[in-house]
Amino acid sequence: MPNIDSARKALRQSKVRRTRNIKRKNALKVILKKVNLLISEKKSEKAKALMPEIQKTLDKSAKVHLLKKNKVSRTKSRIEKAISRIK
């Protein structure tokens, strides 16, 4: 355990940030699994309807530095491409 007050505060902050990051990553994984399932079932309309929510979640994760912006861009592009291939 830290002995210095600033180290104690840093520990508290890192615990809060860790839980917040885990929560965001889990939400992101859930929505990506959902869209991948829809793509595999060839349900393009439902996948397209889910796209704004996916983009919002991915953009937010890039904004808060959970993911790098190029990874977010690449992921959005691949999902869009997969949805368009369904037809």
C-alpha cells in the first residue's frame, strides 16, 4: 500500500479509471458481437439499423483513448464493408 497521500489518491483514481475502462470495453465487445451475429445471419437491415450505435460507441472509445483512432476507423470500415457484402 502507498504511504504518501498523492500515491494513495493516484491508486484511487486508477481503480476508478480501470473499472470505467472495463465497463466501456465490455459494452463495445457486446455491440460488436451483436452486429457480427447479424452479419453472419445475413440480416443486413437490422445490422444497418445498429450501425449508428456502433459508430457512436467506437468514436467515444477513441475520444477517451480507450482505442486508437485508426483502429476505430478500420473497424467501422470493415463492418460497413461486411454489411454491404450481404446483398
